[in-house]
Amino acid sequence: MGVWRRRGEAASAGLSAALYEAAKEVFEQVKVTAQRLVELFVEAVARVLAWVDEHRAYLFLMTAAAAGIIALSAALNMWGFV
């Protein structure tokens, strides 16, 4: 009877070790996936900043034009009150 018990314990220990190895592999895959997502996010932010830097003059002119239109609209509204 002791032989069967030892075999059962050995099989249980083997299964337990296999489960710990599988959990370790899953953890490694999750870690790699998370690292890749962080890399993609950083790359996206870097691309946006590069685009803004490249088009800085255009964005400045568009902002100035929008501010001018808002100021003109406010002036015309005030003129209407007079």
C-alpha cells in the first residue's frame, strides 16, 4: 500500500510542479504583453509630439485665426447692442 501512496504523492507533486510552471509561463506572457502595450503608448505619444512640433507654425496660425474670429464675433455682438 505504501508503494501506491508514494506513486500518488509523486504524481501529485509532478502535477503541482507543472501547474507552477504553467502559471510562470502565463505570467511571463502577460508581462511581455504589458511591456509591449507600454511601448506602443509611448510611441504614439512620441509621434503626436513630433507631429505637433512639425506643424507648430500652422497650429499657431490656426489658433491666432480662431482667436481673431472670436474677437470679431464679440465686437460685432457689442456693436449690435449699441
